[in-house]
Amino acid sequence: MSAERNSTPSLTNLDAFVFVQALAAEASTGRIQMPSFPDVAVRIRRVLADEDCSTAQIATVAGSEPALAAKLLQMANSVALNPAGVKVTELKTAISRIGLSNVRTASLAYAVEQMRNAPALEPMRPVLNELWERCVLVASIAHVAARKWTRVNPDKALLAGLMHGMGRMYIITRSVDHPGLFANHKTFQQIVRDWHAPIAKMVLESWDIDADIVHAVENYEHLDRRNPLDADITDVLTVADILASHHGDMLALEVQLAEASASRRLGLTQESVARVLQDSADELASLNSALGA
């Protein structure tokens, strides 16, 4: 009887097996879509895909969702994107100020916000909210890091930071139907570690995100990554993730930066990091607010 009981998988292990099998089946299709994703994000993406799209066309689509329009205006008036402090109240002007890249970023931030609030995901909401706050923090730091220490486009770095948790977010949203997974935190975290990068790659590719951003999201955790060229967007995301994790513990931060080849390519020192974070506090706060953290 004892041997028979030991050979039978526990509920948690069975749930984990079934869940991983489902993830593998979805991943095998090569294209993965986030559940409960609002239509307006898809429409914005289609408009932006047209090289001849006008500001008026973008404003028409964005204006159909008042909450998205408000987010675009908030971004346009943020300290990071409006250092002169000249306030705009008209949507077309806001779109012109922040640029097409940030229109896409704002629309994805809005879409994720709507997804997190979907009734079906109520059990996962605290975990999703915590993850999103982390994504926004990394995005804000990536924007500052790109501008201060590299030639990387800060707007692209912002989007990379915002999207770096999409693999984890997808796994969490799918796990709502497998509550037994949470009975074993270690098992669930192992699934996230093993699967979040390839899942994120497929999610972002399904949204037609630029290849260098997809590569960054897929590889930013490789601290010993070799890059013979100047610092790139992957390096920026690596450093932003480290700073988000350890900015309150300078000793741990120093250790992590020393282990990351990206920090050497950015030429970081503990002093320069502390100075930039302090000098950019208002900018970071404004981006966090605009993106919905």
C-alpha cells in the first residue's frame, strides 16, 4: 500500500505536469496571445504598422478609449518626456510629443492594465499587480539608463523594460485554472524560471515588437553575456533589472553589478549609479505614474 501511494503523483506534481504540457502545446504553435487582451491595442498596432499613418488617425483610434487617451496625455506631460514643463491637453499634440514608439508603449501598458482587471483573473490580481509594478520600475530605470549611459534609444529601452515580464505574466494568467500549482511555491517558481523567456519571446513576436527588444527580453538575465560591440539594449535591460532589484541595498547592488558584464560596458560605478538614481528621482516617479504602477 505504501509503495503504491508513493508511486502516485501528488496533486501539486500532477498539476505541474498538466500545466507544463499545456504550455508546451501552446508554445509549439509558435504564436502565443495574452488572454483578455483589449481590441484597442490591436487596432493601435495596425495603425502604427502603416508607414503613412497620420497623427490624426492614431488620435482617432486612441481617442475611442478615454483611459488610453488619458494615459497618452499623462506620458506627454511627464517630467521624462516634457522636461520644459509645457503642458498639453490635446491628444494629437500629445502623440506628436511622445512619438510613435511611446504611443505603442502606452497602448500596451493600457492593454495590460485592462487584462489585469479582467474578472476571470481576479484570483491572480495581487500577483499580477506586483509583477506589473516591477515591470514599470524596470522600464523607468531602463529609460534613464539608456539616456545617461548609452547611445541606446531611451524610448525603446522603456518598452523593453515594460515588456520584460510578459512571459511571467502569461504563465500567471494561465495558471488561474491550476490552483494546485500554488500549493508548492518552489515548483511554480521553477516553471516560471524554465519557461518565461521563450514564452515572452513568442508573446512579443505576436505583437510585432522589434527584434532587438525581443532579444533583450529573452537574454537580459544572462549576466555573463558577451557583446563585442558598444552597450546595447540587452545590456540596458540587464542593468535596469539589477538596479530595480537592489537599489535599496548598495552592498548587494555592488556585488550584482560586478558579476554583470553589461555594467562594465556601460561603465558603471557605485557612485555614478547612486548619483544618476538620485538626480533622476522625479523622472522615474513621473514614468511610474504615467505607466500605471
